[in-house]
Amino acid sequence: MTGIKYFEFRTEIFYNLDGSNKHYKLIKEKIMISSDLENMVKIPGGKFLMGSENYYPEEKPVHEVTVDGFYIDKYEVTNADYKKFADETGYITIAERPLDPEEYPTVDPKDLIPGALVFKKSRGPVDLADYFNWWMWVPGACWKNPKGPESSVNGKEDHPVIHIAYEDAEAYAHWLGKELPTEAEWEFAARGGLEGKNYTWGDEDIQYTKPMANSWQGEFPWQNLIIDEFEGTSPAGSFEPNGYGLYDMAGNVWEWTSDWYVIHLDESAEQYKSCCTPAVNPRVISPDGSFDPNQPQIRIPRKVVKGGSHLCAPNYCLRYRPAARQPQMTDTGMSHIGFRCIVRQK
């Protein structure tokens, strides 16, 4: 089914054969894009209570927000989807590109090998304050080699694509004439019409009795009871959809949104928002408040990711919930981050 047609500017991205020296070429003429809405769901728009007072501080305060209607992907973007994009465009993700020695002056150039952070299950309980106890830098890891050069996505074509940095997700969306959702749009869609509930299915966490999402059951990061039958990602659509017919809006992989991260969505965030009516189609358009205050030496802005992942557990990161939000540096894809796209009604 072919749906909305509208005008858009197209950005084309070019690389040298080795993937370095990225160049952008903005095609200045308007082109007609026809978006395929067959695997998208129409969200009617409306008012809802965004945020939560029940869990983590960054989710506060609960506040009323209005969003306009839009279409959103029924499923997370899969390996098969991303392969089609990469094959047709020659796009090279950030995790595959050579690192620039000028950006890492203290690192031996021979160590500047492309790669990504890969989850490694620990052998026993560890200090949960140190995420290097379960994250490991793996040279050669990328979306098509998710655990390193010797791995592949063969047999996992229907799993969500991972190791996708923000730029990689945005490039895919633009290729299809789509966009990434704002945080408010994403949360409104994730709630599925359930006002103020803790989870996409209701108020109770039933992951140990009737799993409704791909999350971690047991003591993270060493004991996964696999009650939901999956360790790692699961095929898109493996669990029941929410009230809007959307799959995996909780768990499986975190999903990128277009909003820059701010610590609290309260009055302090107003200076970073797009307009003077933050309760209607709010979006955070300035990166100024997104930098990590605990790492002032790192000036990489952060976007909001939503939904939690297969690594979220009650003892650590109980975030497979619609109000949950987390910052993610825009240059970093990991083995639990993916995305889905939207088309806004014109």
C-alpha cells in the first residue's frame, strides 16, 4: 500500500573506497517521495501524560503533552531492512569507518581500528557502577558482524539491526523519506492508548510469569533465566503488540529518537525546546544541554533513546517501560540499540 506523498530535501552521502573522508551533498531541488505505509501504523495523535513519578529521576515530572497524528513503523528496523539500504546506497556505518588519528591524538594509530561495544555476560556478580564489567570494545564489530569479524547476521535477518549510531539511523530514515520520532511521539505511540500505566501492557511487571517483552530475567549481568526464551535480541514481533498494534515498544533494543537529551523534562528544559508551547509537539532541538556533566572532557552530544532492551533487568536498568529514557552519545552504536521510523502527516 502506497501512502502519503510529499516533498522533501534529499541528502546524499559519499565516501572514499576505504570508507574515510565522508562528504555530504545536499540535493537542492525538491523531489517527490512516496512512502510505503504497509508496515506502518497510523497514530491518531492527542493528549497524554508523559513521564513517570514511580521510577528514575530523569522521567520526572509527569506532564501533559499533545502530539499531532503520524505513522510509525510496526516493527523495529531489521537486519534485512538495513542490508537492503546498505546494498543499494553503499552506506558505511560509523562502526565500520576508520578512526581519525587527529581526533585521538594520544592513541597509537595502529590501534585505531573500527569496531563497537559488545555485551559480554559476566561469570558472576560484579560492581554495577562500572559498565566495563559487561561491555567490551571489539574491533570489527558492526551491524553485519555484531560480535566481531567472525560473526554474522545470517539466520537473524528478522532481528532488529544493532550497532547503529544516530547518524546511521537518520541516513536510513532519509533514504525512505521518513524521519526519526521525537521523544514525545515515541512515548505516545508506546503507551498504546493506556494512560499513565507503568508498562506498555499495564501497571504490573509480569516478565517472570507471562513475558510481554524481551528483557533480562535474573541478576544482571551474570544470570539470565531466559524465561522469555531469548538471550540477546529476538526476531521483531516475537511478543504481543501494544494497544496500537506496535511490536517491541518495550525491550529487545533501545530505539533512537530525534530529541537531544536533557536531564529533566521540566522548566529547566524550556531553553532547549523549539518553541514557547512545549506542551504541543515538543522537541528538544539544541544539543547544549545534552553533554555528560560527569565527563566534561568529552564533548559528544547525546540523544534520547527509549524503550529499554534485552539487557534491562529489575536489579539494573528497569527501563522496559514507555516513560523510561536514557542518553546515548550520537557517535556510538551498541549491541542493544536500534530504531524505527515515522512519517508525519502533512
